[in-house]
Amino acid sequence: HLKNESLEEIWPEHVIVIGSGRWARVITETICNVLPKTTQISIHSRRNAPGVRDWLNQTWLAKRVEVKSGWPPISNGEGFSTVAIVANAARDHLYAAKWALQNGMRVLVEKPVTLTLDDLDELKSVAHLHDSLIAPACVFLFSRYMQNFFKVLPQPVGILMIEVEWSDPITEIRGNVKKRFDSGVPIFVDWLPHIFPLLSEIAGTSKVECVSVSVQRGGAEFESKLLVGDIECVLKL
């Protein structure tokens, strides 16, 4: 509800997207449509900067986005006007997010934030040490169709059970880009960061107790029974 001329005062001066894959490109295109022209936008990829440049050259974004294969130089105090969005391979989230936090940036990390709890605790400590902020990207909570779904649900006290069945193909085409399953990330690590925020929203609590877990087919199939607050929940992934 702000006037256009006042929007520039609240946007960061620089948004850094770390990653080169499909989701990093979706994020880049989206923020280019949202952010004012005064905000600098750059993509950083240690492994595939040429591929990102090729992609940009096929779009209208080529003149809007800068591509770098290394980290940009950050002067003292500049980090607080810079936001980093970490969307590279999950195994590299710790390294990328840590670098951004150490430079005082506010950091948004795609799921999974880290692959281990120890790594997550390390990032929280780094954020606290440098007086910065780290946040997970709970994208489904900002999805209109999920928000509409939440509105028509009964109150949590009227819900007796929640059953979630989730499946993904090994490969698929999204936005003319081939999406591949990352075999280095177990499906429960990959999908539970999407599912838990939805369960918390439906049940009205973030308190989750694990009752049982079963992993089959070398990790390609996962079943679990949970208590989300007082509501029984069955997951089939």
C-alpha cells in the first residue's frame, strides 16, 4: 500500500542469488519482476557461471543481472544493505550461507537449510555473532492455493487425523528445464521442510513428536507416524 516512490527506501541495495540450477533461475526471474531498477541483482555460481550466462542471454534478464563465478567484494557495513538467497546444491548451503552471514547479510536459504542439525546450529551461531538474520524459505506458506485451503479447514480441535502422500518423478520438465532428483539428498530431508510448515499451519502448533519411522527401497520410500500437537499424522513419501 506504499506509494511507488517510497518503495525504493525499503528494498535492499543488492540481492545476491547463490546457485545456477532451475530454482535459482526461477528466483532470479521473479525478483527481477518485483524489485526496483535501483536494486542490483547478481547470480553467483562457482561451478556453472557460463551456463547461467548462456541462459540469461536467451532472456530479457541479460542486461539486468550480473553473473560471477566467485564472491563479490563486500566493504565494511555494505552487507546490511545486501540480501543473499541461497539456492545452490544442498551440500553447499552451509558454505554459502556462512559466507553471507559473516559479511552481515540477511540470508534466505532454500530447503533443506542444511543437511545436519550441527550445521544448522553453526549457522545460527554465525548469524548471532554477526548480528545478522537467517531464515528458511517456507514457500508453500506463501502460496495462494494453500492459503485458500487453510481458510476452509475446520479449527485444529475439529481435525482428527492428517494423512500426507507425496511423490515426485525421478526426472521431469518444468519451465522447459529438466529437473533431476538429487540422489545425495534423502527424500525425507528434501520434502519434510515443505511438509512440516504446512502441518504446523493446519494443526496450529509447531510441536511435532515422531512415533515411528520406516525407510524402504534404499531411501526412495519413507513412512512415518507423527503427533502434531494432539493430531495424529501419517506421512507416505
